[in-house]
Amino acid sequence: MAPKRPRKARKEPAFDWNEERTYIFLELLADYQLRNPRAHNISWIELSDRFDETYKITVPTDTLKNKYRTLKEKYHLWTKLISGETGLSWDSVKKTIAAPTDWWNKKIEVPLALL
């Protein structure tokens, strides 16, 4: 008889990153950076504690790290998308780039090599 595998612990429900919580997280990061301008590493425990004080709920440090990584990746994609471009504006209703149709067509064009 094969040895039994240990059961994986149940994961807690995913933290709901709504727009308000994301905004507060970014404010806490900005405040942290202002208070620690020479810090090369973020004190995730401190940020977790400050977030807990704000929401009265526990947010694991891994959750904060993952959100930070995801936001950083999105930021890099965003800057790559609009770098060197002119004639763009921001549509605050749709919360997206307002650009001419031909600009969008160039950006979403699928290379033939991928077909």
C-alpha cells in the first residue's frame, strides 16, 4: 500500500482587491516610501500592520507582495504600450486610453507568426 499524501491545508478565501483597497494600498506604499526614502526593501510586515489598522482585517504579507508584483507588471505593460506615442488622452468614463482607431488596430494586430 502506497503511503498517504498529507492533505493540503485549505486556503483562506482570496482577499477582495476592490478599487478602494487598491487605492489605499498604493497610498500606504507611497507614504512608506516618503518615510523611508533610502529603503531598498519594503517592510511587508509594517505595511500589513498598517493595512490591518485601516481595514480591521488581517491581510497576509504574501497577499500584499503579490498585489505589488501584479501592479508593477501592469505598470510596465502600460508604459510599454504608450511609450513614445503622441495624440493619446485618457477617457475617464471608460478608464482607458482614448486613441484613434488606427492606433488601436496597430496595437492589437496579431503577428502572422502566431497564427
